Amino acid sequence: MPRSIQEILDHADRLAHWFETYEPAQGDERPVEEYLLQRAAVARARSERQVLDAVSAARAAGIPWARIGRLLGTSAQAAQQRYGPVVERV
């Protein structure tokens, strides 16, 4: 949805005002350790998605489970058990 320059500037002014006048409410703040844990969990999920996509591409290219397992640092059987049901569904 295209916006005019003025609409963008007005929106930026509203955001700036919101940030400048923001007062944290009870429960808004959280420990750094909790934030870091959440970031690590998101990073792990993204990484797992990348591995799944790569395994799917490898299988589509005809790469055997034994080779995939070696590249993942596991056995062919373990790789197939973990990724096979998802890869075969796609």
C-alpha cells in the first residue's frame, strides 16, 4: 500500500512521540537471561528449519541417507528417522 512522503513522516513523528513518552508498565521489563534464552530458542528453530530444507533438497537431488547422515554427524538411520517423515511428506 503506497504512502505519501507526508504520511510516512507523520507516522515517524507518532512513533518518535510514543518512544519518547513511553513509561514501562509492570511486567514490561524482563531479565536479560530470559531475553537471551528466547533469542537462542528462535535461532535454534531457524537453524533446524535450514537443516530440514537442506535435507529435503539433498533427498530431491538423490543424495542417499548414508551421505546425509555423515554430513549431519550421525548415522543414516538416525537422519532418516528424524527427517524422513517430514521430507517424504513434501
